[in-house]
Amino acid sequence: MANEPLQLNLGSLRSAMALTLHTHHASRIWHGRAPSEGRAGIIGLAGFVSAMNKMKRGAEQDDPYSDWWMIRIEDKLTQTKASLQTLREQVDEVLANVPSALSLGENLNVQPVKLPLFINAQLGFLAVFLLADFDTIARKLILAHHAALIDRSTMERWLNDGAHALRSLFSLAQQYRYSGTQRDDFAANNAAARAALEKFGPLPQDVLEGTRRSHFAPPLMRRGLQRAGGETKGRERTEPVAVLQDEPEAFDEGDSA
């Protein structure tokens, strides 16, 4: 009938995503570093993204430790971005010394690698942007060395500086563990809260109260639906697509504080 509201059966929004890398230096950061004698292994970008997805699910389920980890990772991402920006400025300053009569084209791989992405956490995307920046810096450094603007030791030192900044970020994320608690546990001071405090240590009061959260913290779901490890039920997706949220609910400013 004309007066009945129109019903629309909308599905999920999806977007295919991929990252293109041109250098072996960036590719090694993607894959991570295998453990060796006297040196611990470090997860790559794929492992970092997986940790961020779990961290976001933990924060959704009102785990205050996951919220605290999101804040720490966001701060570390900011520091890493600043380190790469400084490196980029150094490289650009070197390339500015090319005589005006000489034209240096962009240094691109004739067969770059294209990596599919499946990311549900914004902090994961920020790391992808940083790896893409490092790939660009590496291409410029290799070009600068080829054009005799810097020597090999300078090129290697700056490449190591950029790689170290990213691996330090990934190494921090590698330490994340889901606590299995909610803020109500701490309000009640029950056995779960006491065990978490003993295992993971105390939390800043504003984080425990939920008044300070990451800029990318998700809305809280206090429905007790979590599983071990902070994962939600459902079939694991392996296809390189991202599901984009399109929620009609009103925005709650308290969820982004």
C-alpha cells in the first residue's frame, strides 16, 4: 500500500583492498623477521594487522586492557610516523641537490608485488600507510645512491633507521594479550579482575573508567558475547575484502574519547 514504509534489505558494504610494494626492504617488513640465535622474531605487517583486529574486538567487548593497548599503539604509530617523516625530509634534501639540467625519473619496480589486505581496524590501516611511506623512502634512497648523491653506508644506515622504526612498532603490538575481563569485573573487584591485575598490572584510572580511549576506539558491546582471545563467533574470512560499517545508530561521542 502507498502508506506502508519502504523496506530495503541492504547487505554489507565491501571494498577490495591491496598494497603494492616496489622494494625488497619493504617486503621484508611485511613478512617480519624470523627468530634466530640471540634475537627474537618480530611479526610482519600481516601479524600486526591481525593483532589490531583482535585488539579492536577486545575493546568492543569492554576489556579495559584492550583499550589501554589501543592508546599505546596509537601513540607508537604517531612516533613512527614522525621518524619516517624526518627520514623522508633527509632524503628529499639529498635529491634536491640534483642539477636542474638532469632529470631523474621515479624509481619504480618493473614487477612490483601486490598484496591483498583484509583489515577491520583503523590502527591496522595506519600501519599500512607507514609501510607504503617506507617503500617510497627506500625507492628514493636507492635512486640517490645510484646517482652518487649518497654513499652506500649512508643509504644502508637510513634504510635500517626506517626499518627499525617499523619493527619497533610491530614488536610492541606483539606483546598484546586479551585479558578476558570487562570493566564490570573491576567495579565488583571479583576474581577475574584480581587475576588480570596480577597478570597484566594496574591500569590508568581514566582508562579503567572508560573516559580516555583511543581516537579509533570502537563502540562498546556489553552483552557478554566474547570468546577466548577476544574473537567473535562466525566463519573466518580469507578473501581480500574489507567490510565497511554503515550503522544507522546515533553517534556517541563518548565512544571516541
